[in-house]
Amino acid sequence: MDYKAIIHSFIDTIVTKPEEVEIDIKEEERDITIFIYADNENVSRLIGKHGVIANALREAINIAGKEDNKFIHLHFEDKAKKGQTEITPTTETK
């Protein structure tokens, strides 16, 4: 499944400069981590007040992931900080 295209279809109408948004995907066995890099203003737009937009994006992309039996994690990062931190998916125990 083309997760980059799916993400772009959602976020291109939200951000001010969609051509400057970068998306990296890290695939593992059952997890897919999607990093969305944008300038600080657009990251704020993508997260939204109280994380409402980010949660809606996570919910929508997870529906697509269920078709491939994958868990999808979204991370929003400032483009200036790209490559400075390594984020690895974690499993939560309840």
C-alpha cells in the first residue's frame, strides 16, 4: 500500500506548502513508522489544538494499515531537526 500517497492526500489541504513536507517510512515486521517532516508552523497545523488533527490522521491511516495487518505510528517532526533523533516503535503492556 502506498502510505505516502495516503498521507499526502490528507495533509496537503492542511499545510501551507505541501511541496515542502517530507515523509519517511520505516517498516518493520508488523509496525510501520511514518515520520512527517515540515516547518514548525505546518507541524503545528498538523497536530492541531490538543492534538485533534494528529489523532484524526492516526485513526485514518490505521484503518489503511489494518488491510495489511500492520500497526502504523505517526511522528510529526520539525524539518530543521530531521535526522537528529532516532525514534523506535515501542510496544505498550497493559
